[in-house]
Amino acid sequence: MFQKIISNSLLFLFLIIAVNLYSQDNAQVGLPEGAIARLGKGGINTMQFSPDGSLLAVGTDVGVWLYDVLSGEEKALFTGYTGRIDTLDFSPDGNLLASGGFVNPIIQIWDPHTGNKLRAIELAERKDRITSLSFSEDGKTLTSIDLFGTITHHDLFNRTQETLDVSSGPHGVLAVFSRDGSTIASEDEGKIILWNGITGKQQAIYKGHSSRLKGDSFINAAISEIFKTPMYAEITSFDFSPNGKLLASGSLDRTVQLWDIIDGDKIATLKRHRAAIETVAFSSDGKAVATGDSEKSIKLWDVNTKRERATLSGHTNKITSLVFTPDGKTLASGSVDGTIRFWNPHTGEEIGIFASGHVESVNSIVFNKNGTSLVSASSYGSVDIWSIKTARELSTMTACQTKSNNTTAFSSDGTLFASYGKTYTDDSLGRIRLLNVNTGDELLGPWNKINESVDELLFTHENKFLYANTAKGIRCWDILTGEEYFPFGAEPAQGRILTIAPNGKHIAMETFHGLLRVWDIDRQIDLNILSDRQIAGFAFSPDSMYLVHSHSNDGLILWELTPTELKEDHVYLEKLRGFDPILTFSPDGSTLVGSEDMWYNQIKILDVDTGKIYTTLTGHTEDITAFAFSQDGMILASASKDGTILLWDWDKIIKNDY
């Protein structure tokens, strides 16, 4: 588990952590109604150590996780309100912890020692995001900033709120307080704006990160060069030095700038990163800055010399958060790869993996045949196997992990896994990789050699064929022999979503124009569809006799498959809100499960005969990506971009008994 140990005391410390890492079962904490377990902890958005360094608070897409640094014991801080956490702050005495975040207009106040929620503060004017929180130096006042730049001082003892009358405050998704809360830094089209944290008045504005010649996008750089007009690269992160005199800003232009906010001068531009900067952090003495980028690199810089001190390697994907311990002896890093790692900032050596299970997004899920485990794949291609009985992670495979969001698919029994994506060492568009989940071995074949983008992958139900929806059409390989088949006799129209009927006889696809196309594989014909409705998500019934799809205006439409055409059977009035709803039938075909995105993140359970909604399930904080039923039909699993999987008691759900 540990890669480098630098002292006997650290060895002892991390042996304790290894033993106790999963000592507390948090799979049932704060579950939504009807859910029986939560798998995963959610992607890491922010981290902060308590003032004495004994606790590490981690804000994720589903809540707050609190780690005891000495023992490694973890505690999930969830309440009846589930929401993303993007900002955290400990009170100066360490007795309070405040949390808030995106689509989460409620500030939670916790006792970090007991894990109990002390108070929930709802903003006077509900907004959809709290961007930053800061305690006053005496711990009596908490100041919040929302997405629209509203600054509010919350008197925690008198339980009053004072909203500052500022016409244009630090609006936007990025706003950061100095350590003492006296100054706020915000971003606006690449510019850096400083505000007084007490009065809300604007203090200064800096040009920030110009993208002329080398920007956050080729288009911006080209326009800037042609018209000789400076353009700005988006700023992704800020951090103030502990004394509040310096500000570090990281940007999509791959640079970090250091600013003297007393004199208003830019004192350095740090340029050694090869990818967009995701996070920056000053050490506790202000003598070093740590920076993390979108291609898994962490760098340490000497503030005085403005030179790179070390590059820290170990993470396998994008860095999302960096924070130093108060004594400056340890640097903690969080990553899309799901791990939190500790580093010695003086030597640059990795101390060890402190925590895992914080995957950013789950793409695909499937139960194994006997229903004892569930296999999941992240959006970056890592594969996790979970025990259904204990709701704990059994193993992780990273052979197919990529650096960019990829396409993933499991066979129906969970024994095979396919992914498409671009690795850090691959200069091609990306490649398809096939994995034996039972052994962890990669299966090589002609699918590895194609050099074209892939939108969708799927297996036939008997695991004989692998289908890929590519930029050049649908391609199909015999997994055992590697022989390629072209199932339709002519290149099909390109599309976005691909699915195959359980009996393997029909394939359905959404074209780029949003229309439905269905092919009879055996006869290699395109079925006639008597409709020009645009679709958004579809699914075959378990008996392969029906196909349902969602339409933004007409609701849900059920089609009967005949030998020559798709015949419209039912048009349900119920609609699924969002761009790409996920649909699936229950194993007996009597019930339809559908998702809603566009900030709704809800699961709708509908009766197939009547189209009426049984119930609505909530609990995910981001878009739902997949559904899966256990082999006995007793458990419904839902996966989400929030990095978690929720398990639902299906019998209680359809009886509305939860």
C-alpha cells in the first residue's frame, strides 16, 4: 500500500492507518429513503486540516468525510439534506466545521470531534451555490459568498444574518478568502479581483492570465494573435499566503502567478506545468507553494527563489485538491483517481496512500451472476469490485485507466470490461481495451488497433461479440477469434447512443439528428420506423419485444418490434426532464426506471402498462449514468457522476414501503 516510508514513526503511523482505514462502516450513513447502501465516497472537491492537524476534512460530491489523521478512522457527515461540498472551514479553535457547496444553499455547522450537526443555516435568499466560507478570528461569525457574489455575515451566537448591500460582489464559481477573512479573491474572465471581506467593497483588479499566443484554448490563442487583442485564460484556483500578503493564482493556461497584494505587483509566473492548473496551496510558513495539474503532476515551488523544488509523482489522474498540515511537515493531495496521498514537502517523497474510494464519476455498473458483488467502472476506466453484503470495496483494477473521460461497458455477467480513452503516453485519438475482470488480464485483439473516436461500447449477452460505435460507423468483433463482422451490409449512419436487445437480434441507435434507427442483425436490414420524433435515451424490454424511448415533448413512447417495423404501442404523458435520460426495464418487464438530469438528478419509477409514476427517488447530487438490477431482481443499483452507487430495495420501492 505504501510506496515510500521515510521514518520509523511514519511507518508506525501508516500501519495503524492501513488497519483502521475502513474500520467504520459509513455505507448506511445518511442514506436517502429507500436506499440500503452507498458504495463510494464521492469525488474530492476540497480538503482542509483542522488547526491542530489532527483531523482532515474532505468535501466531496455527496457530503463531508472526516478523517482522523493518526488512526485513519473515517466518519461520514451526512444529514437528511444531501448536497455537494465545495467549501470547508474550521473555526480557529477547531471546535466547529462549516460546509457548503454547489446546488446546496444550506450551510451545515458540525462538531468535528463528535460528528454531530450543530446547525443548518439556510440563506435568506436561496441561491444554487455557496462558493466560499470563512470563520472570523474569534470564531463568532461565519461569512459566506454565493454564486451571485452576495456576501453574508452569520452571527453564530445571536443567530442573525447581515447581507452586505453590494451591487456587484465576488460573483462566479471561484471566490477564496484569505486566512483571516479580511480579503477575498475572485475571477472574472481571467482577471483577478480583490474585495474587502468585511465590507464587500472592491479593492483592486489585476489583469491576471492572458492567453495571447498560449492560452486555455487554440481558438482563443488564434484570435488573440490575429487581432493582436489580449484574451484571458480562465483562473481555476487561488490561495493566499498565511500572512495574507501574497496570492497564488492557477489557470488553464498552465501557469501559476504570484502576486504581492500589498503593492499590487505580479512577482512571478511559474511555467513548468504541461497541463491546466487545477489547484494551488501555500505552505503554513508561506515559503513554498504546491501546484497540481490536470495531468496528475504536482510541483513544489520555492517562493523566495521562484524556482521549482520538486515534482511529485504517484497519482494516476487529475489533481483536484492540495493542502498542507498546519506544521508544514506533510502535504495532502486529492485526485480523480480516488485516492488521498501524503507527501514529505521537504524531500518530495511520497509517504503513502492515506485514503481511497473517492472516485470522481461512475460510468458503468453490473452485478455478477450470483449477486454477491457489483462491478463498477469510473469515467476514467478504473474498475472496482464491491461486496453487496458488506458494501465495501474488494479490489481495484487500473489496467484500463485513461487521462480523459472515456467510454466504458461491462458484459451482462460482469466478467468482461471494455473501455475507450486516451492514455498519458498515447498520441493517438485513443484506443479500445478489453479486460477479463476475473483475472485482471487485458485481452488483445484488432480492437486495440483502431484509430478513430468511439462514442459507445457494448457486449452481446452471451459475451461473443464486442460492438463499437465509432466515427466511421458501427464495428463488431468476435471476442474469441478477433474476426471483424460488419453486421448491416452497409455503413450505418453515425449516432451517439447504442444498445442491443437482450436476445441479440436488434441494435438501436440514436443518430446525430436525434432520430431512432433500429437494425435487424440476422437479416441485416434497417427496420422502418414510422416516426420522425427526436429521442433522448431508450431501452429494450427483457423479452426483446418492445423498445421505449424518451421524447422531450411527447413524453415516453413504447414501440412494439414486428418483423418489418417498429409499431407505436403507447405514448405516455409522463416526461423525463433533461438532455440524456437513462432508461431500463425491471427484470419482469412490468416497470420502467428512468433518470432525470439538468440539476434534478432524480429516479422515476413508472408502471409500463399505465405509464403512471410509482415513486420518485432522490439522493444523487449529479447526473445519473447507469442502472443495474441484481440477478434475482431484488436490488436496483444507480450510478452517478457524483462518484457513488446507491443500492435500493426493489421490493420496498415498488410497494412504496420505505
